[in-house]
Amino acid sequence: GRGAVSGAYLRLSSTDTYEILALTQTHLLHVQLPLPDSSERESRVFSTPLQHISNVRSTNSGGLSILVRGDWDPIDIDALRFPVSQLRTFFDTLHEAVLGAGGTDH
């Protein structure tokens, strides 16, 4: 079968490639790999149905903050680690996808 990321129609990868967001027709996937100089050894993978996203907004620094319903920490995307034009496209597409999926993005 196809993996979640191969089914993605839009991907956003940090310039150091240690952080990836992938958008599929139904889900948002967030993958964080441990940085080489970090004490963190675990990769973190988070997936949520689009309808569970309650808010997608730009931060003051030009990054993204994605709020997920329930007890989840927001997904905060640092603008300095991502190509600006791709970040903007991802934001716009995610915003539309969340609305289309019945999420409550404001």
C-alpha cells in the first residue's frame, strides 16, 4: 500500500530537512526528526484528520501555528526553517483544505 506521505498532494520540508509537513486529502502529517546535535533521539510523528484542526494562523514571525482540537500541543512552524514562498502556499492550501473538510478554521 501507499504510505501516508506518498499519498500527500502537498509537502513542506524544512531547509535542513529535519521537519516535514504533508497534506493529504483527509489528514495533516507532521514529522520531526532529531537534529544531529540534539540529545533528543526519538522521531516525532503526528497525524490528525483535517476536521480536527480548529485553527490555522500565521505567527508574528511569519511562521504557522496549527491548533488541533483535544489535548494536543499546537504545531508551530518556525518561518526561519522553511522557504517562505512554500510556507505561504502550504498555509493557503491547508486553510482551504480544513474548511473543505468541515474543520472550524477562523
